[in-house]
Amino acid sequence: MTFAETAPRSARAPSDFAELSEIIKQRGLLTRRSHRYVVRFVVNALLLAGGWTAFALLGSSWWQLLTAVFLAVVFAQLSFVGHDAGHRQIFRSRRANNVVGHVHGALVGLSFAWWVSKHNRHHANPNHEDDDPDLDIPLLSFSSTQAQAKRGLTRWTTKYQAFLFLPLLTLEGMSLHVSSVQAVLRREVKAHRLEAVLLAAHVVGYLTAVFLVLSPLQALAFLAVHQGLWGVYLGCSFAPNHKGMPLLPEGERLDHLRKQVLTSRNVRGGRIVDFALGGLNYQIEHHLFPGMPRANLRHAQPLVQRFCAQRGLPYSQTSVIGSYADVLRHLHAVGAPLRAATRP
């Protein structure tokens, strides 16, 4: 699906976002809610400490695989806070947000500066075939152009990508670690010395704890479960937001409102989904106002939806299951021509 099929044209387009912004500002929805994040910091710290305390008390045991599952969830919640810090949702000060971001990056083993740079490029060019880094995934294709360009192993994975999608997400955590280390070693990030120290501290501390407490086989199983499920959790939190939504081809430009709304999908589900997906289920509102605190997104949602309806602008919203179904259908459709080409 392309923008040409979905994007309504409007002579008032340049002023629409300014009008919506004024509505949002009048409701105070761009005001920082730092106290809410302080509570989140405390809760996450207790959960992280509890997980590693349980790990130490259990010792060398296969029950540690349950600890790995629990810590995968905690790591995802820490990652969501790092995401919010990268958007300066927590404090007014860039420095304070960066401190929070670097701490949370160190806790999960990511380069905060690398991730912010990559994520900002995604926000500036959502679902743009050439400029959105989230569409540049070697083993997957999100358009027929990408699919036809694949060769060898990547062409095979594209053919069956709808079936391989979830298994491939188990590699997402490792991919994030590797990309972080590469960015720091290549000095592609500011404060690369600080980032190098933080990443090294995470790797040494994490692996020392795991291999010191567990037998070699148990340690490998723990790493596979913990890192694999963390990757699946993050992938299942980010993928429904844009995958399967219209793509912006080279040369096509839209105003900020339409570019962000038409490429994004919201996920319904109430407070439980809000917590589980770290507020990313309000993807339309988040992309329109990336600095809006997570707790305010649910209040902005009906305002944005009403505004889009008044202008005849499609507003995509579905259930959790429906969002995953949309993603898998899209991946299956993109791989279909390659599968057809191999049939006798």
C-alpha cells in the first residue's frame, strides 16, 4: 500500500498540525510528568533487584530459566524508559534525560546515543523505503522492491518471512547489542568513551554473574531464553506500529500530520496494553508529539482521532491480535511473488 492510495489532499494541510498542536497544548498534554517517572524508576529498580536477587538465591538450577523470562520482561520495561528519555519526555533538561538514557542503556546493554540517532531518523522518515532505518532489516522485506532485490539466504527468508517473523525476533536483542558495540568502536556516537565503559561494564558484569552462578550448559540456556525473549518482547512492541501501513516512495512528500498519521497504527486494549507496550500502542499520538509524556498519550488519543475524522484523514486503530495479523498478512503478501516464482 502506498501513500497515493490513501492520502487525502488539503489546501489547509500546512496549518492543520499547528491547529492540532494548539488543542493539545491547551489541554496541558505536553507538560512533563516527572513524578510519574520517578515512581516508574522505583518500581523498575525493585523488579530488577528482585530478579537478580532471585537469580543469586536459586544458584545453579534449571529453574533459572523462569528467572530469565522474568528478567526479559524487566529489561523490556527498562528499554521503554530509555526510549522515553531519548525523546526528552521525562525532564525538561536534555542533560537529565541523557543521564537517564545512558543509565538504562547500560542496564540492558545498549548504546543510548546510537539508538537515539537511529530512532530519530525513523521518526523523521516513517515507512520511507529509503530513509527509515526500521525498514532496513536484511532478513526481511517490507515492499516488493526490497523483496526483488534480495539474493541467497535473504531471498529465502523473505519468501517465508511471515512464518519466520517471530523466530527471527529472538535475534533482535543480540542484533541491538552488536550494533551498539559497532557504533561505539567506530566512534559514530558522541561520548564514545563513556558509552564504551558502560557497555563493557554491562557485558563483564552480566556474563560474569551468569557463568559464575550457573553451569556452562545452564548459562547458555539462560542467555538464550533471556536475550531471545527480550528481543521478541521488543519486536512485538514496535512491529505493530508501522509494519503493513502505507510506504512512502522516493520523491513523495507529505506534511507532518499526514506523514505521521498515515504511516502509524494504534493498538487498543486499555491500561494493561498501555503497560505491556510501554505506551507505544498510541503510536499515532507518539509520532505526532514525540516529546509528550507516556502517561498523557491516552488522553491525547481521542482528541487526535476526532481531529483526523473532521478532516477525513484515515486513523488506523485495531486490537493487539488484529495488529499482529495485519503485520503477518503484509509480510506474507510481500513474499508471495518470490514463492510463486519458485513453483514448477
